[in-house]
Amino acid sequence: MIMKNVKAVAFDCDGVMFDTARANRFYYSHILQHFDKPAVTDEQFAFVHMHTVDESMAYLFPEEQTLAAAYEFRKSMDYGQYLGYLTIEPHLVSLLEKLRPQFKTTIATNRTDTIDRLLSQFGLDGYFDLVVTASDVFQPKPHPEALLKILNYFNLEPYQAIYIGDSQVDEMAARAAAIPLIAFRNRELSADYHIDTLKDLEVLLDL
């Protein structure tokens, strides 16, 4: 029943629109190894894959002096060298083409300064009515601010939007914003629906 009310579809980026696991692992490992630290462990990766770059950097470099140096090194890095390690979800473009213009399409991500490059690289410019990053809010996910910003922008009630996410921070943000969650390839999340492919969303929305 909730799908009959939907006017906006919001996507998380990492793990939903793109499989970015390899790219993120290489990215943070590169920074760590520059400072003679071991590559990202599975425990570290679980954290950085869900959180903002600021939170991730502080987590990986708890020493204040080293953290400042790590930030400077990060500024010198070209994110483009990691784009080859990620893959776009195969049904994303066809889904977006079917969603528009009937639905508003948006992104709520904990990425910051890499999202524009990512969307441009894969020809997704123009497919989204609004992109909200961690740089656009005071409090990133799991805080609901990004999702509330989407609701306010389109003047919608929470039941008029859905959020497709794959992580615990997505679940927490959606719950706090009272927006129905569509869990993507994560059966451990508490969600209104679970899907294993973005094509499943076409069925839910009767596209």
C-alpha cells in the first residue's frame, strides 16, 4: 500500500547505485600505506564504507598530527584512479529512465566531494532532481537530516518517499525520518521491503 503514495525515490550511493567496495578499500588503503600503516582491515572497511570521509579519516588516524597530514595527502590524490575499481548496478539507468518524470529521483549519501565526479563518469548527470551529500548537511547519516532535506525540498510527507539503502546507517536514518526503507541486498536490516536487484523496484512501483 505504501507504494501508491510514493512521489520521490531516494537512493544511497555506495552499495546501492554502485558496487564501490573495491574502490573504497583501495582508496583508504592507499592513504594508510602512505603513512606506513597496514592496508584497511575488514573491521576498518566495515566502518569507512558506511561513514563520511571525515569520520573515516578520524577513525583511521586517531593521532591529531597524523590526521592533519593524512588530510593534506588526501587533497593531492586523484579519485579518478579508483573509478575503474567500481561498477554501476546493471539496472540503475533503466530504472531511472522508467522512474522519471513520474517520480522525483534523489540521492542521500555520506559521500562528499567525490559524488559529482562519480555521476559524471557514468553518464548520470541529469538523472537526479536533488543530490544531498554529507557536505550539504550539518549531521550526516545515521542522522535523518539528509532525508528530511529531501522531504522539505519537494514539500513531501514521509510516506510520500522511499529510501533504498543497504546499511545500518541507512536503516537508522530512514527510521528517524519516518521514510519507508527498501533494503538492498541486506536481509539483516529491518525494512518495509527487501530487494536483491534494482529491477525488483520496478515491480514494487508497478513501472
